[in-house]
Amino acid sequence: MNLRIAWESSLKDSFGEGVDQEFLDWLWESVLRDFTDDELSSTDADGETLSAMVALAERAYEAQLRFPPSVSLSGGGRPLGSTPEKDVSDWIKFDAKTRLKVMALSEYFTKIASVERRVMEFRRRFLGSTTKTLEPDKIPDALRSWSLPEDAETSEQDVFLSWTPAGGTPVRYRGTHDSAIGELDRLGDYFAGHYPWRKELAMRFVLSGEVLQVNTVIGSHRMSRILGPAAHSFDRGDIILEVESWIPPDLVKQAYVGLQREVHRGRRVRRGEERNIEVFRFVLGKSQVRVLSESAHLGRVSLPDTWRTLRKSWDEQLPVDHDWRYGEHNGRNFYRDFLRGQRTVIGTEYGLLGTSQPFGRLLELLTQPGAEFAEATGEEIS
């Protein structure tokens, strides 16, 4: 029997015919990377090798089933304009060995965390015994019983937690500093600082004792808009990744690409053409600071030369037969390439010229027959 068919048949025997085919295709490619060509082509490929391949795949599939991102318990805030930190491991195509290590680490940390003195003390004081835990559907009732009444006077020492049940909406709970909610909040901070768990997962573990997936890659992004001087405002985004030190570099790249596309709303970030960027640098080098008002401390960056003169200066610095020369009849292309270079470098519709018109619309206008661009001087680009 074909090795792939035998492998897939064994998995369906274990987990049923409802196994997602797309996941099986990916899992097959992942498992293949863990075996040499000799192992795959040997006469024993249907025996020992097949058994090993099935075992790796079964453990990886069990890990996926075991850690559903169903509920969260959280506290605290985040920087204005940023997305919440989240486990982005769903964007990573883990190979079978890495997925197995994640599962083993999750089981290990859950086991040893159960004998942390502070966990045992919390469970004895608030749950009834050092080893007692709650079923997930009982947690909201416990949090409610530990909370202050809604009409209770507020204090700067109050602690807030939010619990989101599976398929539900977040519910906020308020407790005093020395209440179960206060201690749970401090336990979450402790585990987030010492274990590879996020705070909300750590607090969930304390209450339920469930095996929860350890951090692999945690990520967030932030977009700051309308920064810089009024005449040349710009947008700026950044991506924050927190990665466990043992994660393979190629898997980190997958997480980064996913976050980057989210920041740019699904658009792929391109490096741009070298000539366009060099044109932008050339024009930037020719620009000068112009003071608009000494008393009001207002200024802007402007170009002392016309676009025709800039294009001519650009051509003159290059050899006569250079491919990057524009010539007398391609001034419009010079300006177009400046805009494209500016968009590649700055990444927003704001730029050196201080225009508020989106680049896409400018480029569209410039490509129309008879299109003109005029500064205050009324110069026509030709």
C-alpha cells in the first residue's frame, strides 16, 4: 500500500473520518521533514517507519484538539492604539516534533505549577482544599461570590478581572485587594513572570487546573497616526513579538508575516524598486527647510527647484547610456517614480511635499492623457 494512503488511513482509524483534510495535508508535509529519504524508501517503510510517522502525527493532532482557544480570563490594559497581545501560534505551521514539544511542556508546567505553594494556599483558602479545582462552567459563579456588590463604594485598591466563557461575552468582576479576586490577580502576575503562560491563562489554570498550552509566540501590533510636523505628518506602525528561546527561526517568521499583514490590512509589504527609492533620496537631498513664521515657529520642507530642473539634475549625474536616465520627454515618469519611492519608504499618503491627496489617486491622475502637475509656480510636467 502507498505510504501516504496507509498513514492517512491509520489516522482516520484513530480520530474518525471527520479529520480535516487540509490539516492532514499539512501534517503529512510536516511529518515528512522528520524522516530521511532512505527511511522513506526502505523496504521497511510500511512497518517501523510508518508506525513512527503515525505516532508523531497522532500526538500533533491530539495537541491541536487539546488546546482550543475557548475562554479567557484577563486583567489590566494595553497601550492606546495597540492590539491586545495574543497567542499567534495558530498562524504557525508547526512541524510534528515542535508541536509534540509544546504539548509536553504544557503538561509539565501544569503538573509542577500545581505544587506551587501559593497555588495550594489559594485553593485551600478559596476552593476548599489544596488540590480542589473548578469546572469551567462553575468559575463565573465563584467569581461572582468573591466580588463586591455593584453598589459598593469604589477604592483605588479595587482589583478588576474579566471572564469570557466559551461563546459568551466578557463579564467584569471587582474585588478588594485581599479578596480571592485580588490574590488571583497577583497569582496571574507571578506566573506570567516566571512561567511561559500569559496572565489570563495562568489565572484560568489556578481555578480549573486544566492543561493549557504554553506560550510559543505572543504578538501584538500598534499603529500611531498623524505624527510629526503638521506639514509633513506620517503614520507609523510597529510589531511586538515575544518568543520562547527554543522556537525555530522559520516559525517566528511565519508569526511576523501574519502580524504584518494584519497591520497593513491584508496587503503584502513590498520592498519597492531600487530606482524609485533612489529618486526619492535624490529629491529629498535637494529639499530645504523653509520658515513660514518665525514668531509662531512654523516651517516646512520645500523644493527650491522645479521638477523639470530636478529631472535634468538627476539625468546629469548618470552616464549617458544609463538605464535610469529619463530624458527630456519623461519628466512625468520621474515624478511618478518619486511618488512610488516615497510610498515605499514612508508607507503613507503623507510625504515630502506635504500633500494630503492619497498616492493612489495622484498616480491615477498622472497616468491619464494630458495630465499635468503644478506647484505654486504653475509649472507643467512634460
